[in-house]
Amino acid sequence: MSKASVSVCAAVFVSLSLVIACSSSTDSTLGNGTTKDAGTSVVDARRPYPSFRDDVVPLVQESCSLTACHASKESNLGIFLAYESPQIYAEFKKKSPTSGEPFVVAGDAAKSYLMVKLEGKQADLASSCAASPYPTCGVAMPPEDPLPAAKLDTFRKWITEGAKDN
């Protein structure tokens, strides 16, 4: 084998090693440009911003649409989040009965009561909640089990990008 052939083989080997090493990181390809980061929701590389139905709704379903939380019509603490995406979207368009703040302000995550609650910053709005049954605006959501940063970021990006029903 000539030196040139050995060099080409070595270069191919190194290239393949890098591809294999990169593909065995914490990200795994799910097909069609879709990746799943360890401990986060699925993100499609072809669309840089979260989709309501594909990214936000599954997070709501796993963390909020529980019978003991917001999936009960009788005891939902002011926001009824059933399992259907149109119903969840309609609720996000409303104002909180405790604070009077909109749950979602399209384009402005900082003004969205949903983010305030998810980030545990509800005490900042206590004056808005003073006359409600929850004078301190209640507790952070979900209670006792805050969402990981990547999931919070999914909500934040969706709101910042216009909170579209997509």
C-alpha cells in the first residue's frame, strides 16, 4: 500500500471516528432533523422555534393537565387545562382570575403570567393578587417540582415568538 493510500485511509478512519463520537453524545437523532436532548422536549432542527402542538402541549399535558391540578373543571385554580390543544390554547388567551394578568402575552414572556408562575416569581405580583383568594398569587408551578431550564425555555421561546397556535 502506498503512503498516499495509507494517508487517505487514516483520514477516512479519523472522519468516521468523529462522526461516531458526535452521534453518541447526549443528543439523539429521531429522523427528519428532529433531535431529542437528554431530559428535554423534542426539537425539530428545521424549525428553530417551538410549535404549540408539538412542543408546548406535551409539556402542559405532562406537568399541568393532571386531575389533581388543572385538568378538573371543578378545582382547577382558575385555569382549566384539559388534554386537547385547542382548549389549552383558549385558556392561555385568558387572564388569571387571581392576578388579572394575561396568562400569555404574545411576544413578551416577561409579561406572561404563565412564565411568572413557571419561574416562581409570582410574589412580584402580590399587589395584583391582594383581593383574590390567593393574596400572594399562590405558589410556583408545578408545585414542589419545578420544570427543568430546557422546558422553561420551550415555553419562553414559544411566547417570545408570538405564542402562535401552530
